[in-house]
Amino acid sequence: MLRTCCALALLALGCSSARHAPDAVERGRAAVTAALDNWKANEPVAKLKALADPVDFAEELRGTHALESYTVLKADATDAAVIRFTVALKLKDKKGKPSDREAVFSVAVKTPIVVARDPYF
């Protein structure tokens, strides 16, 4: 019985759906947070490249919407190429009209870290 339990535990560990180490997921989460904080503060994107862990962030909504607030909802580390973070955004357009959106940001954990809105999600 003990051998069966140990075998099942090892099988479960080997069949994990995560493809990125927990530290890579946290590094990705920190990059998304830095990028969104930068947008929210309306700071130049160049400041992100000057961070200790540089971030490359291009978001087309920055030109048309202000970011009022955001909440990182979940992380999906099952894709070998990127980690996807689902984020709830509270936006305000140039005329002051508020809107709520849910967006998925893909994060390539390399140097610099690349954060981009995923068009497929």
C-alpha cells in the first residue's frame, strides 16, 4: 500500500501541467506588475528598460486609455514559450468614459522580459 501511494505521488509530480519553475512565474508576475504600474502612473516606457530586471512592454491601449487600476487574476504556466497572466483592467478613455476589460498578457521570461497583450486570449 505504501509503495502504491509513493508511486502515485511521484507520478503526480511528474505529470504537473506547469512548464515554468515557480521563480520564473514570480519573475513574470513582477514584470507584469511593473509594466502595469508604469502605465497606471503614465510614466515613459523607457523607465522599464532601466530596471534591475529590464522589461520590454508595448501596449497599444496606452495611447487611447488611462489605466485606473488592475488586478492580476491568474497565471498560466503551461505553455513552454510564455507565461500568460489574466488581468482585470479598469480603463478610462480620452473622453473620460470608464470601461472594464479582462486581458491576457504573455510574458517571455528572458532578458529583457517581454510583456505583451496576447491577441489570442
